[in-house]
Amino acid sequence: MRFGVLSTAGIARKAFLPAIEPTEHEVTAIASRDPDRARSVADAYGIPEWYDGYDDLLADADVDAVYVPVPNALHARWTKRAADAGLDVLCEKPLAVDADEARDVVDRCAERGVTLMEAFMYRYHPRTERAIALAREELDAVRSVTAAFKFPLFDRPDDVRLSPELAGGSLMDVGCYAVSIARQFLGEPERAYAYANDSRGAGVDTELAGVLEYDGASARIACGFDTQEVQRYRVEADNGWIEVDDAFNGPSDERLELEYEIDGRRAVETFDVVDQYGLEIEAFAASVEEGREPRTGGEETIANMRAIDALSESAERGHPVEV
């Protein structure tokens, strides 16, 4: 598969472009609003074509699909434009600013007959697959999930994660992972309650703590930019528990562990080094080739955004809201 990349964003340079190199796929074009930056990244990564602007790439590049790592508020716009150009789309998370916009994007891609996949790379790591399967097959009555993703974000005036206009904030940036994993174990919540803090006066949440409520179960969600890094989730059930550290974007050059105790049997499983971004790319290409819905396709995206919307609304209103 030949990819075009819309933007020279850090996630593209640090994760996507290195991940695609060992695969059978390739990046044949990249675009930026800054032509010098497009040319520089193209030269650094051996990309044959570069474009001064995203529209030019969509109109002229000889590509099969695009990877969209632009700021959050622009995901929907450029995904729809790519779909209108007949291109399959791998878009960074979150796909849209809210569930309504996500539905609009999903419908547009369906109308144009293109494959859409949200780039939740952690869902394609074998450890995540194993944890979900283990819970479904061996845990009885999951009662609670605790999931957290925090890291220290140093102040930079132009950081898109601190921009309300670009749909920044910790919930949209990293809290979406915690919401995603909680839903894998508990399904869709009924109500949400959250408290958020804006420690930078930026107009976005820099810390958020929330609860997703279910019938007989709950998920505790935490995300933020103000404390030391933590990536963790724990699942607790009537007959045991599952716990994972370095859960979402852990070291790519280390073996990762999954710890659990079920029916009195305690174990630690170790997983070989893999590049989960590379696995994500392979899964996307396979979905396109086979004409099937990706694991992190449209309906999954919309469901995750509904829960995120509810947490955000609750934090703003100061009381629980229905999902």
C-alpha cells in the first residue's frame, strides 16, 4: 500500500514513518503547510514526493491511502476530504471533536466506499489482545476497571494539546485511551461524572478524573499533563484481576508484561518486542484488502466519543450526565 501523510507532525516522524519502513508498504508522498518542512522531512525519510498543502497531495499524489496526524480539531475535515478523493484513511485519535462529528465522518467514508480506521495503536498489541480475551473468557462479572494515562507536558506556546481551538486537553489527548480500554472490558456506560482542572489557564483540561457508571460496575478514568508519567489499567472481577503497566504507549524496545490472578491462579505473561504502530499499519492494510471493518473502525470510534463527550459535559456542568 502506498501512503500519503498529511502533516509532518511529531507522531508521524517519531512513530508512523519509522514503523512503516520494515513493512511491505511505503510512504510515497508527504504534505505540510510549510513547504520547507515538507521537503526536509521527505529528504530525511526518503519520501519521493512532497507537497505544499494537503489539498495538493490529495489531488495529485499517486497514493492508495492517507495517514492523518493533524491536530484534533482538523481530523474530521481532512478525513472527509481524503474520502472525497477516494482514498482510504488511517486517522489519528480522536477521529473528531465529538460523537456527532464522528458520525458525520463515518457516514461520509461509508458513502464514498473507503475504509476508515482510527489509529488506536495499543489495540493491535498482542498484550492488549490477550488481556481482552482473558477477561472475556475467564473473568466472571467484571466489577471495576481503573485506567490512567498521564505525563508531564512542558509548556510550549504553540503546543496543540493546550489549544481549545484545536480540541486539546488531556481527555482528548490521552484520556481517550483510558476510556477506550475501560469500554473493552465493560462495554458502553450509562452515566458519567468527571472533575477537570486547568492548571495552565489554557482553556483546556490539564487534569481530569472521572467515573463511568454501569449496572453493577464502574470504571475510574484519570488523565493529565501535570504529573509524572503513568500508563496503567486494572480489571477486577468476582474471581480475579488483570493488571497492566506501560499500558498504551510503552517502550517499543522492551518486552512487556501482563499480570493476573484468576481463580487463585497467579501468572505473569511476557510479550516479545513488537512495534505496535507497525502492527496497526498492517491491520489497516489488511482491512482495506479484505474489505472488512477495522477493529478500531467507525462504530467503535463513535461509541468511544460518546463516553468522552459525557465526561467532558459532566466536568463542565459539575454533575453526572447520561451517556
